[in-house]
Amino acid sequence: MRLSLFVRVLMVSLIPLSSFAVMQRFTVLQHPAINYYETEPTDSVTQLWKRIESGEVRLERDAQHGYLKSLLNALDIDVSSQILVSSKTSLQLKMISPATPRAIYFNDDTYIGWVQGSPLLEITTVDPKLGAVFYSIEQEGDKPKIEREFDVCLQCHNPVAPGHVMSSTVPDETGTPVFHAGFFATSDRSPLQERWGGWYVTGTHGDQLHMGNLVLRNLPPAKAGLAETTVKLERSEGANVTDLTALFDSSKYLTNYSDIVALMVLGHQIFVENQVTELNYAAQKAVYDSPGADTLKQWEGKAEGLVDAMLLVGEAQLSSSISGTSGFAEDFQRRGIRDSSGRSLRDLDLQRRLFKYPLSYVIYSREFDNLPAPARNYVSRRILEVLNGEDHSPKFKHLSPDDRQAILQILKETKPDFAR
Ligand code: HEC
């Protein structure tokens, strides 16, 4: 097992890596088609680091946040993407609590974790071949030191293939998750009432309630491992919060927000990106193991899952309009590639669903483009069948004929290789 010395000092105890299911997940990483541990990544962080080492880019340090601000800038990550986690659910759990939440910042392929008072910045990014790749940056000293990380991160970030995580569980006042009050994996399919436990949430959302901003105080001691103490969540107490100052001392953070639209976009992005990676792994392996053969059967299920995820099948519908506080929605949409009518796959709806034109912008990612050709062609063909109206399975009924046409037109103009 390879852990940098620095992370070893901070790390939580490793989940025993010996159980069969866990071992299997790690074995795939060593398959010669993937070679996760030895392959040099080409992701955005690696590219930035080459520029830092050549002296072309310099990161500046400040007393309160270390290299954070400068790094966000260098990686082109908007500060408005800040979201705050109050639960002890990640690596540096001792330092995380509702009073000292962990901050996460992200763009389309890179995520940064910052914990108050910690000398360690956590980074994950999506590599076109390897899926999620992990780094730690040491904040102390006059030059930032970066280290690629492996198993210490993968123990939690490798559900099927190296990826990203988002879940929902309300913490007690120390930040310890109270699992028996509800634990849910989060995606764009999660009903709002199951989202954002353990996260701060700023924004308005009418009367549709979520689990964010809640802290369970004065809990009776849980009975040995049983969910006997049923906890009733008063979701309305965490609803429609637009300013965090009343909840904890937020002055230590880059902004006073944990934006609801950023949280929604993150839930969608992680869900789709993880499935691109799972398909990527399955197809790379199959193509390597059976050169020249038809390998469809080995990855068809994952490809179909990805088609559904990209077309937002099963998305939770909204019953009132959603509005953020940090300017994330504007920043996110500004980055869209637009067609001649000014439309983009990043246009947000936020009245009844997340996107105006429900086909994920993850289609523009390097990892999608880098899928083994049979898998990429299959997914592209299936998406086009839905958009052309050839596939009118009921699960795509959320896409009206107008939606399908608009998406097709946007694709033709902004990703011509795809429509071909
Ligand atoms: C104990 C489990 C655990 C370990 C170990 C862990 N993480 Fe995470 N990580 C999580 C969870 C859970 C989340 C979701 C947000 C949260 O609950 O804090 C997360 C989220 C993140 C995010 C935000 C993007 C995302 O996936 O949601 C980054 C960045 C991140 N982790 C980096 C790392 C790095 C780098 C390492 C190794 C040095 C690491 N993590 C180790 C559990 C873990």
C-alpha cells in the first residue's frame, strides 16, 4: 500500500482492505489495461504542476487559507462553487464539525477540499484514462508540495472505479453522522427531502424541504448498534437559509455561502462522471482482454446506465423554483458553449428541473471523448436515437419533442464530431 508520509500522519484508520469485495475493487486497478498505480496521469492538476515546476505559474500563499485562493485561480475554479460539509464523513474527520465545516470547491473536472487549520489540501480530478486521481498538497513552507495519493483516498473513493462521493446524513453537534436518522447516496435522482444532510445549504427553495443545515442536539444515547432511537428531523428549521452567520462563524471561509445550485450541479456531475469512469474501466478491460472481438456484452449494461444518466432519466422533479446565493448559477452558465440561437447544455431551468436542455454537459469532457471507441460510439448512437425520436421508451418521456430537437441542434453546432 502506498501512502505519502504526510497523509499517513493525518489519516483515519483504514477500512480493512482484506474483504473479498474490497480486494476485487483494488485488483481492477492493477489490470494491465488500466495500470492505475503506474500510469502517469494527464489531468488538469498534473498539467498545472508542470507549469508550476517550470516557473511559468507561481502559487501565492496567504496566512488564513494557505495556497487555496491562488490554487482556485490557477485551476480556473469559481469561488462561488463553495459548499460546506459539517459531518465527519471524510479523511480529516477530527477537524470537521458543524462549527468548523469542510469547504469544497469544484469545476467540471477538479475538486478541492479545504479544512480550517489543516496543513493539507485535498484534491481530486478526473483523468481521461484513469478516472478520479487524488492528490494532497502540503500547505506549510514557502513552496507548495504536491503528492499523488492512492489507497488512503481510494478506500472511500472507489465504489466501483475511482470516483467521487456525495451522501446525505445529519450530524450531531460534534459532526458525527447520525446514520439511523437517515443515510442516502446523493444524485440528481434523489428526492430533495433526502438531500444534503451534513451539508450547509444557502438558497431558497419554497416549501420543498431538504436535510441540510440541520444538527441533532441532545440526542439520547443510541442503543448498541440499533436504530431504536427514531429521530424525527425538523426539516423546516434548515429551510430557505440565505446567510450562514447565524449558524456558525463563517468569517473564516472565502464566502458566506454553501450554494444550493452548486450542490445540485455537484450531485448531477458526480453521478454522471462516475458512470463514465465505470464504463471506461469495463470497456478498456474488455477491449484489452479480447482484442478484435465484439465486447459489447461485457459493458452494455454500464453504457445503457450512462445513456440514462446523461439524459437525466429519473431526475427528481422540483415543485417550487430554486435560487442560489453565491452567483454560482451565473458563473456556471457563463462557461457554456452556445449554439447560434444562444442555447447551451449548461442553461439552468431551476423551476421544474435542473437543466433547460436535459443532456449532461459531461458530454464535452475529455474522459467521455477518451472512452474506448466501441463504447463511445455506442453511447453516442443511443443518445442520438433518443433525440431523433426513434427511441420513445417511456423512461425518456420527460424529453418533449421540442427538448429533443433543441438538444440535437445544440449538439450539432457545439460538438459536431458527436452528431456525426
Ligand atoms: C473516510 C473516507 C474518505 C477518505 C479516506 C477520503 N475521502 Fe474524500 N470524501 C469522502 C466523502 C464522504 C466525501 C463527500 C463529502 C463529505 O462528506 O465530506 C468526500 C469528498 C471529497 C472531495 C470533494 C469531491 C467529492 O468526491 O465529493 C475531495 C476533493 C476529496 N474528497 C479528496 C480526498 C482525497 C484527496 C483523499 C485522500 C488524500 C480523500 N478524499 C480521502 C470520504 C473520504
